Amino acid sequence: MKKKVSIHDIAKQLNVSAATVSFVLNGKAAEKRISEEMEQKILKHVNLLGYRPNRIAKSLRTGKSKIIGMLVEGIADPFFSAIARIIEEQAYKLDYKIFYASTENDSRITRNIIGAFRDTQVDGYIIVPPPGIEDDIQALMDDNFPVVLFDRYFPGLATCNIVVDNFDGVYQAMRHFLQHNYKNIGLVTIPSSQTQMRDRLNGYHHAITESGRTPYVKTIAFDLKPDQEKISHEIKLFLQEHRQIDAILFATNYLAISGLEAIKQLGKSVPRDIAVIGFDDNTHFSLFSPSITAVAQPIREISEHIMQQLMACLTGHEKAPEKKTTVLQTKLIIRESSQKQ
């Protein structure tokens, strides 16, 4: 097996000190008055050898790994993957790397990942928290790790939170349906007490009560998420039971995809028979026929707020941000699926 090259090997080969090599690799050549000629000589030799610094060893020396741990419900989800992509882009510019992991909204999996990230000496955490990990997040903060939660949070825990106004996002979608004279509006959601889903359900009920309409709510078990066929079947049964439904709001992206399949299987047409709005704008919704109206979350704005909060803690150049909840606004993107023909 080929021996891994170390800073000491490079220093010996160039007949310089290990400290000189280290200063150059850490961008401190000018600060330590190392000549430009020597800096270029070291960098050229390092590139020739294909040397890669050991981040864990470096973290033991500097106290910083330059790694951020990011835990989301599912990295394959279009919403979370879009956020992750922008955060990675911003982190790279600041010489940070992002380690991703999917929790499947499971507290046990999340605890294991947090433990692994601790072992990896990550500098900070970006977390979409599943239920029941309040103590784990508090333990991270007690150990002085910067933590930013997004998409959802724990009202009883003082943390930096970046969320959207889920209540208003659903309420505006419902107002759109009502303005187009839809009479029987259903909601398909998941049985969750987490803040984002609770607020979406409350936004629906508020609009229904305000308009004097009858609520039609179908909850789909979260553990069915990997099985689109079963979800479609559940939605199809719901629509068969409530044939009067003429408009339906899907509380998540994946429910909307399965719901459209269910409507198709029933031989119904969107929006002629049933109007549709989805929460979260899938990257392909504009390409569907008909195109799908969606409540869009401000992906870039969310990502930028997350990084601003985290970097304020990590760099120490700014005063640590106050632990508070930042609420951003959604946007209803109106397309063909919600407008009467």
C-alpha cells in the first residue's frame, strides 16, 4: 500500500521546515513573510504529489475542521436538495465543506448521525429536526456548537430557526381556490404535530371556517412515503368517498405527485374535475400538462439566512446572533391546475 504523504515528508523533500509548509497550505505565507518564490515552489510540489491535508488532524491543531454537518429529512427531496446545493455553494466560497445525512424524520437515526458528526469534529450543525431530539440539540448548544434549525423547530427550545410562514402559505392557496368559486376543498396531509405541518393544517381550517365551507381532510401515514403506489391508493379512496370535492390542496411535494396519479387513475381531469395546488414547487411542476399551481418556498433566501446565522457564530467576526425564529414569506405560483376552464 502506498504510504500517505505528510507535511513532514514535503518539508524534508524541499529542505524547509514543516511549519513553513503548513503556513503556505493554510494561506498564511504573506503573514509569515514567506517569499512568493518559496510559496509557489511548495504549492507546485504539493500539487505534483497530490497531497490532501488530513482535516481531522488539522482540527486537533486548530480547533476547527472547516466542516458543517447538515441533517435533513431526505436529501433526495427536491426542496431539501435545492437548499443543500445552495448552502454547499456558499460554504465552498468560505472554505467550508458540507457533510449531508438523511434522518427520515427519525429521532434514533438523527441521534446516531449527530454522534458520528461529533466524532468527525464538525464545527456547526444545520438541522431539520425530527420530533423528540430537543435534548440532543440542547446538548450541542451546551457544548458551544453553533446550531441552526430550518423548516421546523421546537417552540420551547431557544434556537436559531429559519422557517417560512406555512399558515399564510396555505391560507393564500385556499383564498385562491375560493376566489375561483370552488365549493368543496380537500386537504391531503400527514399526521404530524411538528410546527410546519401544524401551521399548514391550521391555515386550511382557518380558511374553511372563515368561508363557512365543510372541511375534508385526509391524513397519510408518514411511513408510506417510500411507497407512492400505496399513497395514490389512499388518496383515490378518499376522493371516491368524497365525490363532491372539486379542489384539493396537497400539504407536501410528494403527496401532490401521488395525488395527481390518483386523480388520473380515477379518470378525472385537472382542473376540469378537480383543481390542484401543491405545497412546495417541484422543479417539474411547470412542465406538467396542465402545469401545477404551487406554494413556493424562497429557496435561496432560506439558504442565505441559514448560512448568515451559522457563519456569524463560526467566524466570530460578528456578535453571535440572537436565538430567534426568522419567518420568511412563501409565494403562490399560479398555473393551469387551479383555474377553471
